[in-house]
Amino acid sequence: MQQVNLGMIGGGTVGSGVYHALEQNGDLMASRLGLQINILRIAVKALNEPRPYAIPESLMTTDWAAVVKDPKVDVVIELAGGTTVARAMVLSALESGKPVITANKALLSAYGEELFEAARKNKANLYYEASVAGGIPIIKSLREGFIGNRITHLYGIVNGTCNYILTRMKLEGAEFETVLDEAQRLGYAEADPSLDVDGYDSLHKIGILASLAHGFWVNPRDIYVEGIRQVTQADIRFANQLGYTIKLLGIIKRIPDRVGANNNGSHVQVSVYPVLVPHSHVLANVNNVFNAVFVRGDLVGDTLFYGRGAGKDATASAVLSDIADAALDLKFDTKCRVPPFVPHEKQGAVLPIDAAVSRYYVRMHVVDQPGVLASVAALFAENHIGISSVFQPEGHEGQGVPLVVMTHEAPNAAMHSALAKIRQLPVSLAEPRMIRVEDFE
């Protein structure tokens, strides 16, 4: 049986998970592929570093270049993380004409365009299924399964930490900081949780999906991002009473000929922010650390991908999928059967967030006196924003009362203008809180 030799860089949680998965299911893969998969060398930071699964010392080295340059290594797997040395590792392998498998979302977000061009130039391939949503096969689906579709909408719950926090806030009535502390204790959140709770992990992932779905490279600096630190227990409770659940969504929408779009309708909204999701929508019921990606194509309609978005086993599953593709490509001498990314939309651009249109939930803290609603409504009307409903929760909050307004669709810029003026009203006691509403229409 033909053999494909793997060289792996990174032997920590994910790397040892991949090694363990191949030990467990390598024979199964060989029977399905007609190929023997063999790990030849593994580069690690230290031979004695703690890892979930043991790796034989005979396989390990601390010299990553020795793995990449080994002529017996057919496929290089980068699981080291980071964006500096990892970039050098991947470029070195691609320049040698070797296919590369990576789970490194931050690397692809920062340098994807350069890496994909290096793969094309050197007639190699770059596989990255594990970079987004763990064990959910969303990259393969966009690259292959939906190749005949124009992707009009994509919504992703792609950060398990944030989803875990928001789920517990809803189900237990706990505040953000309390749940975050517990998530850190359980290992769901890092000691420095900013990458997760401020939305940047989701930004990396949603940028990769947007680029793949729409055919132009999405610069991460063009993606609007807003995390969940400002979501309060009051917002969770009021949203629930209105028939909604709050989720952190990565949102990709192809904008037709309307505000901000050019003649080709090739502007795309690419954003990450908390959203009010109707209880009736399937994404409202994705809970705890699970991920889900909702994709709408012009031919296929609505599809949903659900599963574990992180963890050594789910990520290893995705890496093994890429190993199978790389091995088969080598077996049949088609190093690049499906290109990793093909820029084909020359007019594509990210829609500025100020031009993005949405409905809004607005929570205000105001003086309890007649005429307040009229003053607020006048400022919304001044900015051409219609009010669809008003909700006055019972009970006082200190010296004032909460006032919740649901609006009709309006541009983001108009909404911010209205809220800035509302804050200046004498009856306004605190900064108004705005959360966007998604109806998935």
C-alpha cells in the first residue's frame, strides 16, 4: 500500500490530539483511502512539555526546519499557533512545493492572501478545515459542496466561550463577570479572555469564511467587531420577554443594489456583534460551547452546520479530513485539485458598518415622568428611524426607569446619531444601549 509521510509542527493540545486520533483511527483511514498515513517527525517546543496524549520521544525534535526540509516528509501540518514563526513555517513548506495543513485561524486572517498566493505560485495546496468551527466541515462545504451557489447570507456562532457565557446568563440569570469567572475555572475561557469575549476570535474565523464565500480577500481591518462585555442580565431578560435570545454572531450578507452597493451588488457586510435572535430560529437554540453556521445559497436555500467548535478531538477530526484530501491529491498526482482560495470577484468590497442596515433593540435609563417617550420618539423621527414597539419593564432602577424601544430597519450611522442626541436629553440618566436585531429574511 502506498504511504504518505506527515511532518507535524506542534505537539501540544491539538498536535498530540492529532497524533492520538491517527493512532486510534489510522487503519480505518487507510482502508478507506487505499493509503497508509504515517507520522514521520513532530517538532515541539520542548520534549518534556505537558500534553494530553503522549508522543514517542523518537518522533520528536525541537527543530521545525528539520521537519519542513526533510525530503521524506510529503505533507506538513502546522499546529504551532501564533502568526510570526508560524508564517515562516508555512511559507517555507509551500516554497518547497509541499502541501500544508493548518488550524491557525489568526495566521490565515493576518496573512491568508500571501499564503494562498505562495501556494498557487509553488503549485502546492493549503488545507485549513480546522481553522474555523472545529469539527464542523464548513470550509469543505463552501469550497466544494456549495461551489455552484452564490452565498447570499452566512451567520455563525463560532466562539464557544461567548456562547457558553450567554447561555448561562440566560438560563441561570447570572451576570457576565460571574459566568466569565466560572468559564475560566472550567477552562472554557483563557486567563486573558479578551480574544474571545471582545469578538476577535470570531473576527478571524468570519473573515476567512467571507473571503471564501465571496471571492475577494477580506482584510480583518475592514470587519466591524463588537464583543459581549456590554451585554447585561437586564438585556438578556428583556430580550427574552420580547421573544428573542442574544447570541454573538458573525454575519456575512451580500448586499443587493441599495445603500452602499455598487452596480454589481458586490458589497458584502462582514461583521461580528451581539444580535437578538428570534426564539423560533434554530440558532437561538445553539447552547453552551457548541458552534453553528447557517448558510443560505441562491440554489440550495438554507442549510445549518452544528457541532463542537473547539477542543483537541473535534479539531483533530478536521485535521484528519485535510490529511485525507492531501494524501489523495498526492496519490493521484493532483497537488491542487481544489484550490485553497481563488480571488474571482474583482469588484468585491466590505460594506462600511455605518451603511449597514438593521433593526435595533435600544435600552434606555430615563427619568420617570410624562413626555419622555415623546422626546425620544422625536429624535428617532429626526433621523428617519421608525419605532415598531415600546416596552416599559416594571420596576425602578435607582433614580430612573428602564425604557426599551424596538425600531424598524435603519442605517447604523442614523442609529448612532439618534442615540448620541438621546443621551443629551435631560431625562436620559445613562448611555443608551443598542443591540441589533436579526430576522433572517
